[in-house]
Amino acid sequence: MLPRLPFSFLLLTAGALGSPMYDMAPSISTIVTKTDIPIFNPQVALVKLKYVDAQDIIAGKNLVVLPDALSDPRLDALSDAALANTKSNLSGSVLSKSTPTSHQANIFSATNAAAQSATDPLTDEIVGNIDLQYYGAVGFGNETHPQQLSVIIDTGSADLWAPVKCGDCVNPQYQANASSTYTDTGVPFNVTYGSGNVGGTLAHDTISIGSLEIDKQYFGAVTHVSSDFNDDPISGLIGLGFSSIAASGEPTFFENLIMQDKVSAPFFSVYLTRGKASGSMITLGGYDTSKAVGPLTWVPVISKTYWTVQFDGAVVEGKNVTGDLHAAVASAIYANVSLLLFASFANLSMQDFNLGQDGDGSKNCIGGIVGLDDTFMEGFAIIGYSVYDYSHEARVGFAPSVNNMQ
């Protein structure tokens, strides 16, 4: 089931981040000798997998042209300066909800005195032993107190949507008539995921996360959601993939923050807890070194669609594996396993890689890597602390997280 090498490694922080982003099936098993391993429930993990046309997207078909501003060389300098400043000023600090990092803003005062970053706390929805999805608050409307809705934070898609006058939605909806700046364009908006779909019209309004806001941000005002979305404690979804894959054809919320010089740096970073409802966070325009225990390792993005990077193989017990991962990795559920990403090693914590026994009393465990076909594979677990950067032709940064020190 695992694909041949080399291939792309599709990073769905949002899958693990938050969206229903996995088409999970038991893929790697091995004999276990421990008895304190939870039982893996494949039905929990059989959830919505990115856009239904993901293969065409990876192949570069029917993509929206990205705005030129997202390839501006100026972004490289902004990113480098922010990271240098982070190393000297953020060590040991913890960002609270929607906290602007003013010392970062000072670097760019010559460019935009209002540039800042903000952190949104995320809630981990835990089902059994699976960290199923992560969601946070997004503000809708231009009023003094915008309406806050819980939405999935998703790097595996690029559309923002929320229910408006949705007859089959059971979760809180956006009361658009309370906003003086809400506009429904009447343009049809439809998104079909690997499992699940939403439909309505394209609208725009002021959208905010903490102190960061965008006027006339396009989003789907959905009037229909498939029943599986009603099973989740969320109202909508905010996509953080590249807008080249957006069904709306419009820039994402974060891309607009970059293009309007509202964030200190052209990257966002993600810290996810393991097995804890609270404590996870996403930081827009910043990087919190208190959540990492080592330096960032940068891996270039090979497709500005999903945050896709090249996967070159694995290292199991110090030995390079570039052929049959089934045999090599399946024999090492309790061994040291690393993924080789563009000549860089990303170590897997066994707490993330071993998803549990495949049945009560079974001697087999399920490994957290799922092969989909001969084109790419995806990671079920997030590897440490991750940073998603539009600069330097787009790249993803990895660092070991404090989770693995606990």
C-alpha cells in the first residue's frame, strides 16, 4: 500500500491540525510486546480527505494563478529578519491568545508600523486515543465585537466557509444580517472533499483572528453541509493551503494578511498538543521558540498547492530505506524511525507513530503512515513544531516539539 520512492510527502497539518483530513486505513503492523497500547479505531480515522480532486491538484491541473505579491523577493528578507529576531527575543516566551509580538513589529516599522503577529489557541478534539482534529475561533463581521465561530484550521485546503441561513446545520451560524459590511455576491460556492461537501454562495466581509483582520475577505456562505460536518463541534473551516487550489478562486485569509503587510513575517507556525484538549496554537506571522526544543530545519515546497515536500525515504535504526517501507518500518514500531525529507531527517516520536493495537488482545499495532497510491503519501501525525513560510519560494520548517520532552 505504501508507494514507491521517490514521491511527495503531503503535509496536512491540518489533517492533524484540524480538519477532517484523513482517509486512514490500517497500513503498517508489527508484533508488539507491550500491553499498555490503546486499541486503534479505524472508523475514527476514516474522515474527510482534502479536496476530492487532490490528485489533479498535485498534478497541476486547473489551478488558480497565485498573486505575484506572494512571490515578491521582499518576503525573503522579512522572513529572515523575523526568524533572527525570534531567536534573540522569543526564547522562553509564550504567546497568549491574539498577542501581538510588538518587538517583531519594530523590525518592520519602516515598512509597516502596524505589522504584527497573533496567536489563536486551538482545541484538540480527542476521540479514543486519536487527536482527530484541531479547531479555533475566527471572527466574522466588522462590528466592535465580531461574531466568533469555531472553525477547523486546515492546511489541506484553501477555502474559508461558514454557515449562513443554513437549514441543515446544527452548529452556531454566522448572523450575517448583523454586519453592515456583509455582501453576498450570489456566485455559487461549492466544495467537495474526499468525504463530505458544502454548498452556498460566495460572500465577503471583515474576517479576523485576534487583532489581525481583513476587510472584504471572500468566504463561502454555505446553506448546506453534508451530515458528517454536523458530527463535529465546529461551524466552518479556514483553509491555509495555497489559494491556487481554492474553489473560490480568491486569496486565503493569511495570503491577504501577507499582501496587505499586516503580519510581521510571511509565515504561520503550528504547535499541536498530544492527548490534551487545550494547549495547541497557531501563530500567524510568528514563531514561538518555547514550543520547540531545537532549531528549524527547512524543506522546500515542491508544489504550491498543498504544503507538499519531497519525501526521499526513511531511516530505520540508522539504516537508509529507499525501497520497501512496509517491511522496514513495520518491523520498527518501537525502533528509531526518521523520514528523509529533501536530505533532511525528521524523527518520528513513537507516541505519534504507533497509533495502537488493531484489536483487543492483538499482537499487531498500526503505524501512522498511510500510503495512498504511487503519487504521494501523507503523514497521519504532525512531526514536532512546524512553520509554513511563503518566502524563499515556499518552504516548511520542522523542529522537535516540547511534546517529545514530556
